[in-house]
Amino acid sequence: MLGFWWLIVQPALTFFIFYFVSVVGLKMGNDGDGVPFFAYLFCGLLPWMAFSEIVADGTSVFQSNKNLLIDRAASPTALILTNVLASLMLQVVLMVIVLFVFFVGGVELRWTLVLIPYYMICLGCLGFVIALMVSPFAARSTDIAQAVNSLLLVWFWASPIIWKVEILPAELMPVAWLNPFYYVIEGYRSIMLYGDVFQVSLSHHLSFWAMVLCLGLTGRLALTRSASNLREWLIR
């Protein structure tokens, strides 16, 4: 009966659990730059929730809407895009809640927040191209969904969501750049916490969009090659 509110309650519980463990349990006061650790943490969790939802839903979107695909009432790309837009709409709602928590918690709200839609678009594009890649394989085998969920768990801990990228040795920093989600997190934090438009370097901007383009072309190729068999896989 709660309907839409469950979409808010579940992320709110996640925020609370991580806050309780890190701030109350582990006594993490700030991130070393004078920013409360809970704010640093929330800026990582916020985009991750939308991203992981987009990718996870990409493994089931064709099965959930197989009647539309079998009857050719909707295109596969349109179904994935609809899921992305729905997740981004929820991201906006959660953003408002997080900003309210920041205000109550004494975190300065900076003018650079007007630029956050750009990084939301980056988040949506990254989630879209990865969902585009995994969705045809998930339609063929249900094992793909389990594999993707496991990979998302690894991806979560491999991304600087609850840890700072500065703890990595200098020789491993280029490896961190290979994680496209790191770009999104860095953008969220630079805009929401530090008010620094130029914290994300031009080379990082270019490398992110190059990866998104490559992933998008790969996903489009996978979807195109599976188009002739997609209906057969869904009917089984």
C-alpha cells in the first residue's frame, strides 16, 4: 500500500545503515578536508543507488516487458531508456532529501549545485550503455542476472564510495581512472561538497566520454546481433 514511498524508504534505510556504521560505530568524523564524513559518504551512495538500479534492471527489462517486445509494441532500446529515466527521476527526489540532510547537518550548500544535472546525465548515460550491453545476454540466460549482481557488488567496493581514492598508491591511480563510475563520484563530490568546478580534469572528462562511447557501440552491436533471436529467447 505504500507504493511509491517504498522507493524512498529503501534508499533512506541504506543511508542510515551506512551512516550508523561509519559515523556512530567507526567514529569517522570528517574526510580530512573539513567535510563531515557522512556527507562524503552520501555523495558516493547517492549516484551508486541509481547506477546499480539501472544496470540490475537491465538484466530483467526484456523479461518484464516481453509481451511488448513479442508484439513489437516497443523497441528494446526504448524499454531500457524508460528504466533509466525512471531511476533518474527517483535520483532527483533523493537528491532533495540529501540536500535537506546536508542543510540540517551544517554542510554548506554551494552555488555549484546548479551543475549537478550534468553529472546526473553522465550517470544515466553510463548506466544506459551498460544496460544495453547486458540486456540481450540476460534475455538469453537467467544466469547473467546473477553474474551482474555479483559484479555490481565487486564494483561497489572497488569504487571510492566509502573510501578515499587518495589512499591508493600513486602507481595505481591510472587504474582508478579505468573505472568510469569514479568520474561520476568525483563529479558529485566536487560539485556538492567542495564547490570546485575544475576539480575534475579535462583528461578525466575526455576519458569518461570515450569509455561511454566505446561501451555504447559495444552494447548497440550486441543488441543488433541478438535482435533476430530475441523473441525466441523471450517465448521460451
